[in-house]
Amino acid sequence: MDIVIDNLLKIQLNKLNIQITQLYLNRMKRISLLVFILISTLCEGQELKTLDYPDSLIKKRRNTVIISESIATISSLALLHEVWYKNYNTGKFHFFDDGKEWMQVDKMGHAMVSYYVGIAGIEALKWSGAKKNKATIWGGSLGLIYLTGVEFLDGYSDRWGFSGYDMLANTSGTALAIAQNLIWDEQRIKLKFSTHQSEFAAYRPNLLGSNFTERILKDYNGQTYWLSLNIKDFLKEESNFPSWLNVAIGYGAEQMVTGDVHADWCLTNPICDDLTRYRQFYLSFDADLSKIEYKRKFFKLLFGSFGFLKFPAPTY
């Protein structure tokens, strides 16, 4: 049985490696990284949650987790360098100030990726029998470690650069995952995502998407990121409050056709003068479908795997 479980874990980690590489090859260093990695990591994390955690460390499992994650991280970064960054000029390590771009909506995506990859890392080490604090700190840092490697590749590229703001976002997502696990041994406040089709992608379809799927992935105007809080988790245990009902606070921005308001594209496109970008904050209800008790574990796995998506509800 252990051999079967080990093989399943290796397969999930390999899938994560392949998806990360493919996403960055397309240079969707945006919400595309979020969507596909989250599907992979959440499926992995939820699948591991259906297993019983051992009471003591199983070294074989721990070694499987460490070796698999190390190989996945190193090989994907090496491949990324060979097939992507080598196509551009490289030079001395340098920094890139992108803190004002896209009104920080892209930074929310960074935080969310780091958060969910960290959760998958925590669950993997708990499956190995590692102690809570070690599993949380080391496993929860998985997303930050990988994204730091990507930032260093950016830092040596003449076209981009090491972004301190990206790192701040990555660290924030990791901190959210680790802190909650240390304090509550669960994630009471989750990062979630929702999207809608905006009218602004039509101005720059090459950048913001030319079809429905591309716009979901690339148009920051249509993206909203949420902090979804489970209400019952903060009430007394005997409370009859619905365990699946959350309250969510969202953030987004609109009327953006360039990353920076002073971008060169605007010099020859007067539409920029007619668009005044602005932030939006939302309040809504949400549903955590993984909190519902199902007779079959399949449904818990199914709904848990898409738990990063904000449940549609009236928004204020």
C-alpha cells in the first residue's frame, strides 16, 4: 500500500512540475500560473487529506516527499532557463520596480499561488508523519522557495528583473498558510479567485486576451481576489451555524490597458486618456463546499479541488 501511495505522490508532483514549466514557457506570469498550479496543488492536497496521517515519522515517505519536490523544483527551473530565458539577453543581476503596475492585482495572484502550493507542501509532509511545526514551516515554504527561484531567473534577464514586490506578495501568501496552520492547525481564512469578462480586453487583445479563456487568464480587469473567512470556525464548537458559510472580502481594479499608467503604448493610443484606472473592494458571502459532509469521499475531493474559486453570490 505504501508503494502505491508513494507512486501517487510522485505522479502528483510530476504533474505540478510539468504544469509550472508549461505556464512559464508561455510567459503567463500572471493568473495562468495561479489557475493551473492551484488545480494541481489542491487536487494533491485534498487527495492527501483523505488519507490517515501517521502518528510518527515514516522516513520512507518523508524522503519521497523531499526528493520528489527537490527534483521537481530544480529540474523545472533548469528547463525553464534552457527553453525560455536563454532566448533573451542576460546580464548582471538587477532589480525591477513593478510595484505600481496593474494596481497590484497581479501581486494578489503571486500571493495566492504561494499560499496554495504551501498548503500542498504542508499536507505532503503531514502525510509522511512529520511533526506539525516542521511540516507547517518547511512544507508551507514550498511555494516561496520555487517562486524565489523564478524571481532570480528574472533578475538576470535584461527584459525583466528581480521584483521585490513579487517577493513581498510571495512571502505574504506563504505567511498566511503557515501562520494559520501553526495557530489553528487549519485554514480558517482562504485566498480565493473569481473572474468576469471585461470590456477592456478588446483594446489590447494580444496582451489581455482575444477569446474567453485567454481573458480569464490574462485580463486583470476581470479578476477579483478574495479573503474568505469561515464563520463557524470562530464560533463555539457547539454552535449550529452552517459550517460551509463564509464571508468574503474582495479586491480588484478596472480600466487598465497597460501595466503602468505612463507606458509607451499610451503615447500612440489616445484611449488611455479616456480611461481612469481605479480600485474596487467587495463584500460578499461565500461557500466552502469541502466543509459539507459527503457520503462518498469522491465528492469531498471534487469540491475541495476547486475550493480556490469564490462561490457566486451577491456582492456589495
